[in-house]
Amino acid sequence: MKARRNRTAFILAFLSPAVLLYGLFVVWPLAQAFYLSLFRWRGVSAKKTFIGADNYIALTQDDAFHIALKNNMWLLFVGGSCLLVLGVLLAHGMQSNSRGVRFLRGLYLFPQVISLVVVAIIWQFLLNPSYGLASKGLEKVGIHGYGQPLATSSQALTAVGIAFVWYAVGFYVMLFSAGLKQIPEEIGEAAQLDGSAGWHRFWKVTWPLLWSVKRISTIYIVINVLNIFALVWVMTEGGPNRATETLLTLLYRTAFKESAFGYGTSVAVANFAIAMILAAILMFIYRRSPEERRA
């Protein structure tokens, strides 16, 4: 009994600093955000008016919130699917350790080492109708009607999605590359002896063994998409006509541009709740690997 108490005290002594810091810098700010969302507050004075759940009721009736949520979901499902597909395909195609492959890995990871604001500015230049390389290139190959994607409501979100995928894909290539390297070589050799090759081998052998990497990747995608702000704000400021509005650009616009801090905080809380719900759903889906279910 004494040894168990000593072991428990030893564990608590090591965990307490991390728990204290987590509570101070994560739990406490979240609790404060939820508390402020229950008030009508302009954010520039100490005067706050308690209104209960009125901010959340207003959210359900706010067209701007519905548009922002729809745009976030579009980026999540379309952009997220592109990230998963490109990540696994590029990682699978770059399994050798040649000089060319190492160069390509560095090339894909390059956007990760520069500021997201710089990425947004780069894509602004690329998509500029007057001198942008992307816009001019589309015109030269005979594709017209895409000269001003960031100023066209029907094209702006797609342009932002392409920039987001370009920025983030290197991280997922790295994740899937690490996952592929963890697959024992004898499994591949056994599949080869059984006559499994090409797409069949990838789908039946490699893909199921990437279960844990897929779980991590999808959760990261949910977090990254729901936290997207700087890229969108620098490229479009949520325009034109809210075509690229996301939950965080709506939060910023509402709280800091319109001085409705209480309402803006309710958007932040809603964004957090959506992220937690989606993450919980993904954890439930990925709770057991196919091998464990068959056991």
C-alpha cells in the first residue's frame, strides 16, 4: 500500500506542472470565452450587459454565420480530401532515398517553413489579373474566365482552397511517409509472393496499415481548417460578398471591426464546439483498426 501511495505521489509530482500550465493557458481562457459570450459587450469598456444565451440564438439566425460555416465545411471536405489523397499518393511515390526524392521532399515542405501571411501574399501575386503567373498561364493555354478569381464570388473560395492545399500538403506527405516507413518489409514481401501488386497491394495491404496515420491526419485537418484565418484574411478579407468568409474571419470582423465583442466570442465558442464534435466523431470512427475488429 505504501509503495502504491509513493508511486501515485511520484506521478502527481511530475504531472502537476503540466496540468497547472494547461489549466492556466487553455482551460481558463476557454472558460472566460464562454463567460464573455453570455454578455453584450463592445470590448472597449468595463460595462457588460448579461443576456444569457441570446448571442447563441442570434447565431442560429445569422446568415453570415451560416455562410461562414458552409465555407469552412467546404474547405474541410473538399480541401481535406485533396490533402489526404495528395499526401498519401506523393508519400507512396517518394519512398526511395535518391537525391531527386530528397529534393522533392524539401520542396513540398518549403511552405511550412515560411509565414502563412507570406504564403497568402505569394498567392495574391500569382492570381493577380494584371501580372499574376497563374492568371496569365490560364489565359495562354486558352482557359478564359478565370482572370480575377479572388474578385469573383464563384471562384474565390476555390482559389483560397488551392492555396491552403499547397501550403499544407507537405505536412501530410511527411506524416504518410513516416507511416509507410513503419510498415514492416516482410509484409510487403509476403504480399508480393502472394501475387499482390500495384493498386490491389496498396488498397488491401498498405492502406489498412496506415490506420493510425489516417486518424492523426484527419484530426489535424479538422483543426487546421477550423483555425484558418490569416490565409483568408490576407488574400480576400472574407470577400467578395462573404464568398470566402470563415468562422474566424467572421469572429475578427464582428469583434474588432464592429465592436461586438460578446457576439464575436460566441462565434469563437461555436467554432471550438464544432471542432470538438468533429474530433470526437473521428475518434469514434477510428477507435479500432480493421485488424482489431477482425480479431
